[in-house]
Amino acid sequence: MKPADDPNTDYRALVQRGYDRCAAEYDQARQEEGHPELALLTDRLDEGASVLDIGCGAGIPVARTLAQRFQVTGIDLSIAMIERARVNVPEAAFIHSDIMGAQFPSAHFEAVVSFYAIFHLPREEHPELFHRIHRWLKDGGYFLATVADTNEAPYMEDDFFGVTMYWSNFGLKEYQQLLTEIGFRLLDISVVGHGYRADEEPSEEHHPLIFAQKIG
Ligand SMILES: C[S@@+](CC[C@H](N)C(=O)[O-])C[C@H]1O[C@@H](n2cnc3c(N)ncnc32)[C@H](O)[C@@H]1O
């Protein structure tokens, strides 16, 4: 783990490049893993509901599971990931874009999901991202996302699927406070693992999964 505090480094470009290079390995690692937690949404949304998947990666398993019943739009910074997602989940729509540069109409989605992606954006952008999500959701719409447990300084690791990768996050307490202040009601907090296939390296890794609802 190395600090990521060089003002001259473009960490967003590093993330983009990294996922472009490791897309095949990442896609492969996610192939067999399901996310039973998606039932939080599938149990509540009407058939055909509009769902945005932020940092959708190769579309597996999240977009693929949701696209069985809902209209899914996936968005990702990495073109290699988007190309894979288009093949893996042909029934969904995919956009190649930084989420911070994306524009959607207000009150457009019934739900927004984001698995293992928000911590790749600089954490000072997280409040603005949550404001955008709040704006894009219909009243009563749901937000389901992995965040992080502990507030730590931005850092990099050199061997994430063979590439250098960057993470930046606050802790769970800060995320709970932020979302509440922005106008979400927290409905549930559970924990998910790293999400890779069972034959991947065992890992202690876990992430809080926040389930929230837009209240105003
Ligand atoms: C760990 S992968 C998770 C992929 C997928 N959500 C999953 O569950 O397998 C993180 C993804 O977030 C994407 N990402 C990172 N920063 C992003 C940004 N600013 N805008 C959109 N996507 C981003 C990466 O390109 C990568 O595909």
C-alpha cells in the first residue's frame, strides 16, 4: 500500500488505464459470483423499473442479474469494461463515461446501484456524487452501494489484477452521515466480501453495503 498524494499524478487516468488493462482478468474473476443482496432491490422494484449501475465493470453479476427484470443502464470509465459488458449483458444499455461527467434527467431512475466503484473516485468528490445520485433518483427511489469501513488516506496498490490501482474513501460513519444530510433514509447496512470466484485467493476483504431511499 502506497500513499496516493502526488498533486501531479492524474489518479482518475490511472484508474481508467488500470481497468482497461485488467478488464479480462477482472471479468473472469466475477463470473461465478452472485449477489444475493440484490434481492433488496428485486423484491421492491416493479418489473421494467429503470436502474443505473455506476462503475458497472463487465456487467457481471450485477447488471446481468438486474437486467433480467429491469431496464438497466451501466456506466463505466473503462472502455474495455464497457465493451465486455455489452457482450455479457446485451439486453442492457452501456455508456462509456466518467460518472462525474455524466448527465441524466432529474428524477429519472427508480434505483441506482454501485458495487466496488465509488472508492476509485477521489473522496472529496463523493459528496457531489451522492448529490447527483439523489437528483437522478425518483422520489422514493433506492440507492444500493458498497462503501468502506474505515476512513483512510488515499492509497495505491501495485498488484491489483496485475495493475497499479487507486482507492480513496471515507469510513462508514461518514457515509451514513453524508447520505442522511443529503436526503436519504438508511434502510439497511450489510457486508459483502470481495466478490470474486471461489477459486480466487481467499481474502479477509469486506465492504459495507448501504441500502438507502431518497426521501426528499
Ligand atoms: C472493482 S470494478 C467493479 C465493477 C462492477 N461494479 C462489479 O461489481 O464487478 C470498479 C469499476 O469502477 C469503474 N470506475 C472507476 N472510476 C469510475 C468513474 N469515475 N466513473 C465511472 N466508472 C468508474 C472502473 O472502471 C471499474 O470498472
